[in-house]
Amino acid sequence: MKARSVTLGFIPLVDAAPLIVAHEMGFAAEEGLSLTLSRAPSWSALRDMLRIGHLDAAHMLSPVPVAAALGLGGVSGGLSAVSVLSINGNVIGVSRELAARLRDAGHDFAFDDARSAGNALIAAADKPLRIGVPFPFSMHAELVFYWLTALGLPAPENLTVRTVPPALMGEAIRAGEIDAFCVGEPWGSQAVETGVGELLLPCSAIWAFAPEKVLAVRDEWADAEPALVQSLIRAVWRANRWLADPSSRMLAAEMLARPAWLDLPAELLDRALGGRLVISANGDTRNVPDLIEFHRGAATFPWRSQAEWIASRLARRVGLDPDRAAEQARSTFRSDIYRLAMEPTGIDLPGASAKLEGALSADTAVASRAGRLILPRDAFFDGEIYEPLLK
Amino acid sequence: MSNVLSIVVVEEDRDRALTIVDSLRDAGEFEIHVIGTRTGLARQIKAREPDVVLIDITNPSRDMLEELALASGPMERPVAMFVDRSDDGLSDAAIEAGVSAYVVDGLQPARLKPILDAAITRFRMFQRMRTELAETKRALEERKVIDRAKGMVMKARGVSEDEAYAILRKAAMDQNKRVAEVAAALVTAAGLLS
């Protein structure tokens, strides 16, 4: 059988791993696919290349298809998330100057308590607090707004969230453009390594189960090539499962480090994959077991309620009606396509396609086809629960 | 909106910026500003209130411009990206040529066309130059490696330069490889043994 070719774009980040592994470890070939992966210079360029059909699919920030459905960011509609590539994976860091102020004020950098870290940050920082995120439509931006506004910092009055590409974050801090940042790995570790900043909190402490990156496709392509899309979902799912196996970790770090992919030291990538971060220049480390999740707890299932949560948060900060936005955007997360793709593999799938977001304070068994699916803790730090429009 | 359209060109390379400005000047009368620094890019652009922003699609700073699309204050003018609004394939052509344009909402496509046409022509040229440069570099690199390998064969086997090249070429054909690859393998192996 001749391999069918699929062109994919990615941004060099640890969470691009599922696509790279699907290609390198032969999971794509097993599905009869030949992947061509190209590195994109920016999220906006990647989105546009996907939108105009230069790429079939892409590694994408989960809010991008949602924003497109709401007509935000210049692109309107046409993009869907057919599976989730990763859960969590971002960290919050502060400039060294701000880190020193936090320490002087007695903050312990315990790295697990969003409330105490947030309150300490609000107390120590000049107002408005300026935080850099990689893209306006990103889990980074949503979580930063969620976290600090829930702790009583009024936005936009006292909180400015600026877009700064991760590679330029260091420069922005040195130039005094931002006080803190929220980035995906390895850029948090890189900031520590280059002495630009210190890490304050993993985003998993804000929301324990945040859909971070998705496998995004153009709707026309998904409609025209259903078999191809489903093969791709399965290949990437196998790559995700492989990545979640602790014995894959060293190989994964070495593979991603290669010049064609992330072109960064394997040791740096291993920190994120292993959930053991160095948080300051003097070598303090913290263990974060849920730093990034590729597989456990139906991690790759694109829940409609995830799209709804993103849409309602996004709507709130740009002045749209949250419920209407949730309704408009919920179907950008294509749990229907994901089910069709995974049905033949016999894996256990959730019974519903939407769930309460933030309701689980511990790992919990839920209704599923085979009745043995356990969803992990997904609580927000402040205990809020998002109820979807439809279950 | 004044009658003369204002354009901001985001480009760090001064020579490239000048070429773009020149071709835009040829295309019509515009007010053109070049921004070469990337810190505070979105803020710098906002201060200029341009009708059109042109930026190289490979510029990693481009994401900073996405903020402009969220401008919602009463005094701010929303900026839309052109990609989705054209029916004539102009935006596709632009992206293919390597330029992305941010355009203020409500700007007539007819007024935009000459600008994009000029930018597209210019960026196509840049793209060609980039490809040519990469090709030349690669060819030069290969030539150097082949020369070194030739020298090694000449010395080891006591043959002439032409004979040495023939030996490399034959080995390449036998292994179904390129001469440059065989040469590189020889140079690497020799490096390990010396």
C-alpha cells in the first residue's frame, strides 16, 4: 500500500512531541501515513498556513480554533480540534528582581499553591502587573487572567497581558517590558538557565487538567478526507501513549533535542518530560508530577466542554456574551470525529462528550463504554466548576 | 481616515526595508513608516495608527501583532488580518510570497490591491534570494568536502586529481549515493582514524 502523505506544522515546544514521535517512531507509517513536518516561525503563521491549506493539520494552541469560531484574531471559523495533544505544560516565571522581592516578603516558592503564589505576586508587583504570554489566544492568557482576577486583581486596570514570543521573552524582561511570563516548556527552564528569571508556579496548580495543545485541522480537509483524519488521530494517539510511558522518556528527550525538531539540549527537555524543574539559578528543584500529561485519563479526548470553557473565558475578556460564545464554539472540539477514529481500536471512550470542568477533586471513575475509565483530578485552584450548556 | 493610506513595514534588516519602501513608493502615494525594533512592537504600531501593516511571515515577532486584532477601546481601530477577507486569492498569494498584511477594518480591497501587489513582488524576490543563498552555501560546502576527499584519495592511492574524482564518483554510483555524501563519509571516517 502506498503511504498517503499528510503535511503538518509545529512550533518547537516539548508538547509538539506527539507529532514528532508519530513520525519518528513509525506510528504514522503503521497507519499508512507519510508525515511531512515543518517548523513554523509563529503561531499566527502556523494558523494562517493551516487556514489557507498549505498544511493539512497542525500542533495548535487549544484556544485558536475557538477564537476563530468567534471571529477573533482576523480568522473566522474553519478550524477544528480533532484531538487534544497535551494537558498542562506551562509555567509562570518572574523576573529575578521580582523574585527577590517575593523572597524578601517571605514567599516560600513552594510551587504547588496557586493562591499563596498569586497573592504574594499581587502584593509584591508594581501595578499594573505586566505578564508576557506567547499568544493572545492561548491557555497561557486564559489561565493568567483566571488566576489573578480570581484573586482580586482587576483586569485590565492592574493587569496587562502582553504577547511576547517565548524566544524573545528574555529580551522583553531585560528591556523592562514585562515583569513576569507564562510559557510552555522548555522556555520556562530556558529562562532559568539563561538567568533571566525564576519559576513561580506550574499552571497545573491553577487548573489541574487544562487542555493545552490540540491537533488542529481545516474543516474542509476533515470533510474531504475523513479516513485520513482518522488515521492521523490514531497514529498520534499511539505516539501519546508511548510518550506517557516512563521508559520512553530518555529516548523522547534525545529525539526532540535533534536540530530538525527542537534543537535544544536534551537535558533541558528531560526536565519537562520528567516533571522535575530547576526553578532558580542556584539550582532549587521542584517535582511537578502533573506538569504535562500526554495520555492518562482520556487526556487526548476533545471534550466539547473544554471548548465551551475556553470560549466563555475568552468572551468575558473581549466583551462578548459568554453563553452565546460557548454555544458558537463548542463544536470546534470534534469529539465526534475522535470517536469515529478510536472506535475500531477498542479503547475505552467516555460515555458523554461534555463534562463539568473542575468538578473532580480526586481521580474518579466515570461512565464509559467499557466502564473502566478513570478521569484525573481537574479542579481549579479556587474550586470553581464550569457547567457545560449540553452534557 | 486621511486620504493618503499609511503603511507600517515591520522589518529589522535595513536594506530589505528600504527596498520594500521603494517599491511601495512606486505603487502609489503612501505614508510609510518602518519599524525595525521588536520590543514593544504592538505598542509602536498602535501609536502610528496605520491602515496597513506589512510583516515578513517568517518573522517570529508576528505574534505580537495579533494583539492588534483585539483592540476594543473606543479610540482604537480594530485591525483585521487580510487572509480571510479576500475573494480574489490575493491573500493566498501574499502568504505564499512570504508576506502577511494586517489591515484596518473597512478598508476597500481596491485601495489595498496595489500595496499588496507591490509587496508580493518584493517578497517573492526576497524568497528567491533566500533560496539561492541557501543553495549556494550548500554547494560551496559540498565543494569543500569533495575537494578534501579528493586530496585524501590522491595522497593515499597516488593518483591524479581526475582519477581521484572518478574513484569517488564510482563509489557513489555503486552505493546509489551522491558524490558529496561519499566524500563527507570519507572525510568523517578519516577524521576518526587520524
